[in-house]
Amino acid sequence: MAAPGDSPGAEPGRSSIPLAEEWRALRRAATIVALLTAPAFFLLLWERNGWDPIWALLVTIVAARTMIARIDATNLPSPANNERCVSRAI
């Protein structure tokens, strides 16, 4: 089955390649942002707020993973959203 937006003679799924590349690029950017901000957040929790280093590290890891997931979920269209938009346009 061809993906929405594919031309009739095109190879099926060709239109999803640019979307997959955008996903990868945004995921890399989100990971870089999380890695750059994590040490500052850890130091804030540990030194300024007086948290135990283990708890500060644990919360930092959870926060970094959550930030990456939120950036992915809010900025990139999901296949389900694309299908809904295409069906509304038809």
C-alpha cells in the first residue's frame, strides 16, 4: 500500500524517507540539548539544593529522557496525525 502523498508510479513509502530523516535530526538535536543541560541541572540539585548525589543523578537522568521524549512528541508529526490530515483534505 502506498503512503499518502506518493505519486501513482512511485515506489511505495518513498514520501516517508524525508520524514524519517527529520525525525533523526530532531532526535539528535534533542539529545545534544539534554546532554548539555544535564550537568548544570545535576549541579543545581546537588550543590545548591543539597540533594544526595545519587538522587540528583537519578532525577537528572529522568528529566533528560523526559525532555527528549517531549521534544519528539510535540514537534514531529506522527503517522496517525498525517493520516487524519490527509483524510480530512480529501
